[in-house]
Amino acid sequence: AVVSTQSTGQKRVVQIYQPAKNVMQSGTHGSHKWRIRWDTQERYENPLMGWASTGDPLSNLQLDFSSAQAAVNYCAKYGYEYEVLEPKPVSKKRKSYGQNFAWSSHARVVTK
């Protein structure tokens, strides 16, 4: 169950965004989902270990949605203020393995 802070009178601002693709992987699994991230509140340094701690139960919660509109509907239902962050357009460059060994002047890089 998701805890609503509407009863406590807090105004939480959430960010709705599409997570970036993992740069270490070639696949696009999970990059078409939309995610909600709450703003972090009440962070403090733990005096015993020096770790960053929080008393906020929503600080580590991330919810996934199939579309941005579904995430907006969720925020409207529970009374959260939201900000939609549109993803940046991806520019794909065509790469060819053979260009690594090309003998043309525009592709060759002198390494002296």
C-alpha cells in the first residue's frame, strides 16, 4: 500500500520521468516505462556511522507506469503536485566495424 501524505497536509512534488537506458547494455528493456520519484525530505547525517539517513518513507520509493498519462492520473488521484520531465531525443549514429580499418583520409586518424 502506498502512503498518502494528503492527510498530513504536506504538499509533495513528484517528478514523472522516463529513465535513461543503461549505457553498459545494448538492449532497451525497461526504457519505455515512466517512473515517479518523490522529492527527498528530512535528510540528516547519522551521528553513529556518518551515513545519510531519512525519516521519510517515500524517499526511496519509485513507481513504474506504462505511460506518462497513467502517472499523471495517479498523482491526481492521490493529490500530489507533479512535474513531467520529457525525455531528450536520442540521436543514433550509424557505426560500421569496417570503418576501424578504412584507408581513406577522412576516416583515418594519425596516431603519431
